[in-house]
Amino acid sequence: MDKDILKEKIKNYIEIRKNLWTAMLGLFGGITALAISTINNPLKNVFVIFGLIFLIFILFSIKFTNEEINLVIKKMEEAKK
């Protein structure tokens, strides 16, 4: 593949990773605020559980994105040889 195309892919994956980290931090803050709130609503627990499941999904997405970045970097190194 062309070196410029690989550089663009890396930039795109880095941007995706930044957005995922931002979403994770915002979601974590929201879950924490909801969990320690004094509202005694059974629906609160459902939202906290769904939030934690979504947080785990985001963490796996970040891991996948890091793996994709490493694959593209390896392709770039192989193209140099």
C-alpha cells in the first residue's frame, strides 16, 4: 500500500481512539454521578448497569483500535523493507 494512505489510516484510527476515550470518560462520570446520587429510584440501578455494560464495550473498542493501529504500523514498516 501507499505510505501516504497508511499514514492517513493511522491518523483516522488515532482520532477514533480519542473520541472513544472522551466518550468513556464522560460515561464514567455520568455513571459515577448517578450511582452516588440520593435518588431512590429502581430505574437508577438499571441505568447504572447498562452504563457499565456500555463502558466495557467502549474499552474493548479502544483495545481493538489500538490493535488496528499496530497492524497498520507493521504494514508501514514492511513497506519500508
